[in-house]
Amino acid sequence: MADSQPLPIRRYKPIMIMGCTSGAGKSFLVTALCRHFANQGIRVAPFKAQNMSNNAAVTPEGLEIGRAQYVQALAARVTPEARMQPVLLKPQGDTHSQVVVLGRYDPVITATPWPARKPLLWDTVRESLRSLLRDFELVVIEGAGSPAEINLRSGDIVNMRVALEAGADVYLAADIDRGGAFAHLLGTFLCLEPHEQAVVKGFVLNKFRGDPALLGNAMDWLHQRTGVPTVAIVPMLDHRLPEEDDIAVLADRALLTDRQNSRSVRVAIIAYPYASNFDEFDPLLDEPGVSVSVVRERRSLDEFDAVILPGSKHTAASLRYLRSVGLAAEVSRAARHGVLIHGVCGGMQMLGHALRDPHGIEGGDIAGLGLLDVTTELASTKVTRQRAAHCVEVGAVEGYEIHHGITMAGPQARPHLSDGLGWQQDNVIGVYLHDLFKHTAYRCWWLGRLGWQGEAQDWHARLDAELDRVAREVASRWPGLAPLSV
């Protein structure tokens, strides 16, 4: 008998979601589509050529990608990879961003002026895209910002150039909740070149509230002027998927939980500039009996049971902000009054005696808050890896590291996590390991210390169920949603 041959891989035409503006819901729609097609038995992968966010995840290979693409890979039920998001821009100021290429910081491109970056990055973007198209049956692509930003077209490596390279069907989404959606869709379409307009196969009205009948014949009006149909009207969905980079959304969700929990454990998250990876606190927001507040300006923190200092892309700048607005004094005061203070990564570094900066990474040495007997020195090499560790209180935990610092502990800081990943000193905890609150046993221990009584649900199971739910919701509003075979 002849050796059996592997079945040929099916191929579907790529789908690309673009938006009229940032915040139109591109990441959400791509996430929903990835789960929908995965549930249809299609081997699907997400792709976004370039993203700007300080919320990064670490792949199993120890490479950085944006949290949105990491979640999209989970939605597709595939392992997150750096090629799914080959270029990541991590803002360090109003005019400067660190450039991460295929999961690693690239100092040369970081130092290169923006107009000169395109020829340095396009080959990497194109090869990453082609490899996904080769290895998966379907690729669902996310644009960035808007393809109508004509001032940026010459350096485009993420919108129409990607769509044309992939041969994708493009769907243009507008946030109708903001108003002016039909003008946004028409104007965006008219800003495209004729050969670009030809690949736009449909419009999506996202975040709609109310009765679709109120839209009247607006979709017909738009169709007559563009030749493009409106293929979906997706309602404003109250979902629990991680947000990509908008701490304002976290604040809104936190305010809602605060209103819904009249008597509960109260947690404050300090929102300083360059705060990062704050989606790791989502499990706290969704736990019954826990209210979360996002604090930006000076206020007394004594009313809270715990105060969290999240990670930061620029720890020194965030610490200077805390001092300038008076929040540093309030954190120290709350610690003296017995409030649990919990710092993660950069937040942990702030709690120590000093942040030393021999390489000038963050502008020089700066004194810490002195609440934890540790001292950190910033290293030129960044650590990015998934880690398993032992927690003194709960046993085995897992998470990821993403930091420049090397931290040494003094005698007053006892180990909280193994392998130099976390310390505790009375009511102050500092850890390098991200995602601890997604670990059920750790979350129960931490909240129990605050007096919380409840039964926590598995966060990963909740997220998986939520991905299924939003996929069903979006697909039900998108008649005929199916990729085309090629």
C-alpha cells in the first residue's frame, strides 16, 4: 500500500477589519470573528502588522506581542506567536516609542525617524503575513487607526498595503455610538484610491444602541453612494473581554462594579502615566463582593482595603507623577494605616528604596517610596518570559515577566514568590510576576486577606465562555458571515 499523503490545507480569502477611527471596535470584531470561525472548525489566525500599546503579553517563546493579538490567538484556539503582530510600538513619551520587532526590542529602528522606518519594517511585516497565510486556512487581519489618514499613507505598513498584499476582503467599521457614523464611512471610503475601494466588501455599524428600524434608509443612502452594502449592525455589548490599551474603559467598568457593590471589599488601582498591562486586574472587577476604583488624582486612600500600583513602561516618570500630584504621600500614608499595598513589576520597583539607572534608560536614578526593603537597578537587557513559581501562601502559580530591572532584597523583605519574583513586608507586597490575579487560588487568598468571603470562578473558563458569547452575538448580527474559498 502506498504511503498516505496529508490532506491539502483548505484556503479561505483573508478577512480584514478596518475602522473609520481608533476605538471603532476593530480588536473586538477580530476577536469575535476568530472565535466564530474557530468554532466552525476552521484553522484561523489573527494578524495585525503594527500596534501601539503599552499592554504587552509574552508568548511561550518569551516574545512580546500586544495583549489584543494575544487574546485573539486564544479566541482562535491557537498558540500566540510574535508573527501575528510583528511590530509593537510602546510609548515612552508624547513623541517617542520603543519599537519591538518580532517580539524583541530593536534599538536601531527605535532610533530611526518615523518616515525612514517603513523600508526597514515592511519586509518583516510581509514575511510574517505570508507565513500565516501559508500555515493557516484563514487569517483575520486588523487594521490600525484609519486608512483615511492621508498624512500617514506614504508610511503605511498596517492598513491598505497589508490588505492588498494579502488579497483580503475589507470590512470598514464605524462606532455609531459616537455619532456621525455614515459620514465617517462615506468620508473614509472616498479617501481611498479606486483600487483600494474595490476591496471594501462591506460596512459594519458597531456599538449600536436601540432599535435598528431607527436607522431608516441610511444604509440604502450609503450603498447608493459607494456601491458597498452595510453587512452588520452590531449592538453595544456589555462584554468582559480584556481591553487593549484604554484605561478609561477599565475606569468605567470599575465605576460600574463600585455602584453594584454597596458593601464590598474596596480596591484602588493607581492610574499613573505609562501604566501598563492593567487587564491583569480584570478578574477583580468581575468578582462579586469586590469594588474597584481607578485613582488618578490625589485623594485619601484610607477608605480602601487595598491599593494596587500596576506595571509601568516608564517607572521613573510614573513615580515622579505620583509625587507631583501628592499620591505618593497618600500611598505611604495608607501603608502606615494598614492598607494592603500591592505593586506589580514597575509598581513593585516604586515601592523600594531606589531605582538605579546606570545606563540612562529612564533618565537617571530616582528614590523610591521606601515601603519595601528592595532596591532595583535597571539593566540594558529586557527580561520577557513566561514563568512558573511557588507562592509562599498558595503554592504553585504561573504568569509572565516583562521588565528591565534586577531587584535585590534586604533582610526586612521576606520572599512572597520564589526565584526572586516577589517579596512581602508586613502589609506591602511587590511582585515581578504578571497575571497572578488570574490564578484562582491566589485571588482567593489575596481577597480573603481583605475580609472577602466568596467562591471565585476560574478566570480562564470565564474568558473562554465570554469569547463564545461575543462570537455568537456578532455572528447573529452579520447575516451570511462566511469566508470565501480560494
